[in-house]
Amino acid sequence: MQNQGKSHNHTTRLFFPRALMHINSFLIILAVFLVLTHCKRSQETIQVMNPEGLTTQQIRDSIQSLADIMDSNLPTNDTIVDRCAKSAMALAIITDDPEIRSRALLLLGNRFLKKHPDTSYLIYLQALTIADSFDLTNLKSTCYYNLGSILLKAFDTKQAIIFLDSAITIGLRSNKMKNVINGLNLLGTIHEDLGNLSRAKELFDSSFFLAQSTNNYHSMGVALNNLASFADSPDSIISLHKKALTYLELCPGAIHEMGITYSNLGCSFTDPDSNIYYCKKAIMIGETYSFPLITISANNNLAYGYLYKEDLKRSEDCLLQNAIPLAKKINNIDWLATLYDSYADILAAKGDYRKAFQFMKESLYAREEANLQLAREQNRLLLSILEMKRKESLIQSQKAEINHQSYQLNLIRLWSVITILFLLSIIFLLLWLFQRNRMKYQREQIQSAKRIIEIEENEKGKTARELHDITGHLVMSIASRIEEIEIPDLKIKGEIKSTLNELSQSIRKISHRMNKAMMEHYSFDELVIGLCEDMQKLSGIIFQVEISRKELGLPEEMVLHTYRIIQELIINAGKHAPGSHVKIGIVRRAKKIRITYEDNGPGFDPTEEAKRGIGILNIRERVKLMQGEARLESMPTRGTTWEIVLPVQEIQITKTNSD
């Protein structure tokens, strides 16, 4: 295997005054006291082994058995972990064997690692002191690795790299391959965070090949998951995650890593169905084995899967019913900030921009609080480590420098946070102003179009009344003149009267359909069909009208606008496509009305739409007013088609707001 990490001719060690070696027993007893005070009683117990009559080798075997039990239950069962740690310390107290004591302290440190890393750091240091004093090479590798992982949490990256390099070097020398593999993975993570991607990939590759050579399936799966972040295509990422799963499934204690892998795998798919499938598997693992962070992460990814499928209800439920309550329950403010941001995306997709902006603000506040909380935890851990180092004789001369560096680091973080928050505030303010101005402009456009259409309707009503009145007088005058004229053929005279009467009725119907008040006496179907019949008589156009059998149930204002749109379509057909064949379809589906128009007339060039008069402009203005969409397709000699979609619910909301 190439590139197994940095090679050192020496290892980094911690030296303590010899006096400390004489109080090892006291520290071990103190460690047992810490265990007994931090552990709760439980019905599920592991019996403490009876030390009477056990040889040193039997005690070592018992410690190793306890270590194996702890490894398989560490992510899932704190009670069993507590009992294992107490059993190990009880065995260590009755023997003077330094290897047994050092191993027991390592198990005790593992017990506190999740919630009290500062306590674990002190215990690991004591284990390293024993291992270093008696040259227990295989245990020193484990101690250095554990200490390096805690230092990394404290953002002491430089010292963490030194400890991890020492763990790898000693592990190779003592054939402790597990520590070498874990050290390579953790070093790869550090270099990836520092932006040294090529070095990080080399370390992950080395970790995988070394794990493969030792048949360490758990570490192989972890390494492949890390390598997935360097894949150059989604298919490669998915392939690496799936391959990692095949290895992790062979390890009984890898259920936590499997849950993380399922969540990452679901997030890697662009296909929503695959995303949903793997996220649900991750959620099942998280809920079954009480991994709240996996459950939260998978629900967040699942919400986006449903969002891409436009299933906003389920997407919203993933966050409001599952992820957000769980994040609040475990008080994970960092995840809560992410979930608020995700929910803002869902609200934006629903069109509720005001509420989306509120949740974006909540996300920003939560993120700020999470950063402060993380900084406090890191500072607490770092201060604990610094306090321990302060008491060591080897770093007394470096105390002032360390405190100064710590102060400078905190000051830089503080100003960085202030700068970032200031920049984010400016960005959000600019975005808010831009969005507000755009919405204001859209409202003004809609109101302007509405006023123009109202003026047009008033003019049409006035014209309709005048047309009705004038037509009545003219018809009566013409009829009386016909009666006065002597026409020998009474049949011709009757036909003239009949034609005059039909003309009068047609003009009367036209005036009624132009008048908004008179339109209320007709159903929507009657208005459209009557309009087509009149135009068919005047222009010879053959109309084929299909109206949904289901009741359209349109609001009053929408009936008027929809009818005017169809009226403009039919009038345009009469002007530009006389004698043609016209198909008109009106269908309601859910909360949308779909209008289709098609003729086989001469067509026109859509780029010259402005030269066709105001008919097309009227159609587009009314569609815009109703917040709908209109698509026009035409070509010379190829006819003309329209597809218009009008939302029913939105127009009701618009009307209510205007009132």
C-alpha cells in the first residue's frame, strides 16, 4: 500500500513527574468513583465478574470481552456501555498489571466520550501515562488516536495532527492496524476541512486499501463513504455509497454508519423516488435504534424528495411533524436552523413568501445561537485541555503563549461572526427590498390592467344599451315603411319581415352579451354557444365547442373575464379566418380552467403580434389579471392555436384583496 501517512522517527509523548506514577492506584479508584456517580441504575445489566481465582491472562481476556461488547453497543445502548466500563474498572482495581489498568481506563474514557469529552481527555491522558511508562506500544497507539480525536473537537488541529501521526506510526510498528486505519480516515477528514483535497483523497484511499488487506469491513465502508465526496459524477457517488453499504451490512455494530450512509445515499439521487426510498430506510434505522440525528437528517432530505415531486403536504409533514419536534426535543439548535431554512423553501414553493421570509429569519437566529453554543462547548473543552496542560511541568513555560493564542482565536471568531452576520443582514435586507418592489410592481400592473378592463366593460355596456335602443327604433321604422310599400308578392314581403325580425333578434342578443348586467341572466354555456352561433351566421365559420359536463363553478368575476377571452378569440376568428373550422374546448381540472382554441385559418407570424390589433393584447391582459398563463402558436398557412390556463382559487383571492 502506498502512502500510509506521515512517517516519524519518534513519537510524541507526554512526560509526567515520577511522583505521579506512585498515585496511579488512587487515580484509578477516583475514575471508578466518577463512573458510579455518572451512571444510572437499569434493569438491563451486565454482571461484574468475580475476580477471585482469576489469573492475569483471564482478566485480560475478560477486559477484551468487555471491550468487544462496548464496541457493538456504544452507539445504541448507554446502559450496557456503563456496565461494561464499571466491570472493567472493578477488574483493574484488584491487579497491578499496567496493561489491564491502561485498557480499563481506555474503556472508561470511551464511556464519557459522547457527553463529557473533557473528562475522557483526562482519563485518556492517564491511560497514556501508564502505557508510556511501561512501553505498552499497542495501547499507546489507541491512546494517541483517542486524544487526537478529542483535540480535533476542540479545534486544536495542529496538536490533533501530531497525535494522529503518532498513532499511525506506532500502530504500524505494533501491527495495530485498526488504529492506523482510523487514524488515516480522521487525518483525511482534517485535510478535507483544510481544503487540501488531494492529500485527503490519498489518505482515504490508503485507509480503504489497508482495511481491505485486513478484511476490516467496517473501516472499508467508512472509507468508501469518505471517498464518495471526491467522486466526479452522481453515479459514482451512488455506486460508492452502495458499495459501502455492502461492507457495513457484514458488521453487526455498524448500524449507525448504515443509517448515515442511507441518508447520504438518498441525498445523492436526483430521482425523487430513489431519494424517498433510501431516506425512509435511514429514518427506520434512526427511529429503531434511537439515533435522533440520523432521523432528523433523513427527514430533512425526505422533505426535499417530496418537494421535487410537488407533494408539498408530505414535504411539510416531514419537517413539522417529525424533524423539527425531534430537533427541539434534543435541543439541537444547529439542525433546527437547517430545518427552518428547509421549511422556508417549502413555503416559497407554496407561494407563501411572507411566512417563508419569517422562517428564514428564524433560521438565521437559530444558526447564530447554534454557533454560539458550539463555540461555548469548544471553549469549555479547550479550556479543560489547556487546564490539564497548564498543570503539566513540560508546558509551564508555554502557558502565557497558549492563553494569548486562545484569546486571539476567540477574538478572530468573534469578529468573523460579527462580519458574517452583518453581511448576511445586508444581503437579506437587499433581497427583501427587491422582492417587495417586485411584488409592488406586479400589483400595480394588475390594478392598471383591471382599471382598463373595467373602463372597457363600461364602454361595452354603454354601447350595448345604445345599440339596443337605436335598433328598436330603426326596426320599427323599417317595418312600418314595409307595410306602406305595396309589394305584389306577399311571400317576398313576408321573407323581408322575417329577415328583419331575425336581424333585430340577433342585434338584441349581441347587445345583451355586450352588457355585463344582462349577461347574468344567461349561463356560461349559453353565452359561449350563442356567441358561436351568431358568428357562424355572419362569417360561415364552423364551430366545434366542447364544454366540460361537470359544473365549472366559476366565480362571477371570472365568468366575465373568461367569456371576454373566448369572445376575443371568436371575433378574431371572424376577422382573420372566415369560412374556417374552429375547435374550442373548456375544461375544469381541480382548481384550474383550461381553454383550448384551434383553427385551420391562414395563421400569421407570432413575431408580428403587435400588428394584429388590440384583440390579442386584450386576451393577454385579462389572463395576466387572473394570474394565469397563455400560450399562442401560429404560422402562416398553418392556422392558429391558443392554450390558456386560469387558476380558480387565485382569482378569488385577488378579488377579495381588492375589495
